[in-house]
Amino acid sequence: MTADFSLVLDAQCALAESPVWWAEAGVLVFIDISGHRLHRFDPQSERHELNAVGEDIGCIAPARGGGYVAGMRSGAWLLDARRAAAQAGRQCRERSHESFQRRPCRPARPLSGRHSC
């Protein structure tokens, strides 16, 4: 049995990670950790947008109310959906790196893209 595969997007990432299908927007969102970029791909229009975030970015999820929740080297950030750059975001103070260390995990409240800071 052979399968035919074709490349849909050559994103030219240094280290692609954290793919999230954002059903409401109909786009695939993913990051380039060491390339410091957030990618957004619309398979219907084949439009590929990318935004520089200025530092290592480890994970991304759609935020309630728009934009993204991003785990970045400097902490957790809310990024604006149109200008996904760290300086356009607002740091989640109550969920900073230190807060993650001190707070216990709550199995009844799993972390997902539907939670916001």
C-alpha cells in the first residue's frame, strides 16, 4: 500500500511546534520556537501569515475573546490577533512563571485554548 502526500505549506521554520486547529476561524496556528514567529495558515485561501514575536515562543492557543495565549521565554502573554508581537501583548501577571511554580495542578480544570489569563 502506498499513500500519496503533497506539501501544502513550506513554512521555512527553524523549529515548528504547537499546531492548533482553530475551528472558529478555520485556520491552523503554529509557532516557530527558535525562529521567534507565530504562523497562521488558512487552507481554504492558502493564505499564510506570520508575525515576529521577538523571543523564544514555546506554545500558543486561541484566547477567549480573540488573540492568543502564548508561553514565551519571558512568561505567559496575551497577544493581539492582528499584531501578534510581544510588545502588543499584555503579560498575564497572575500566571507568571513564578505562579506556575507555586500553584498546584488542578485536574478538574485542564488547561486548554478556551481558558484565558
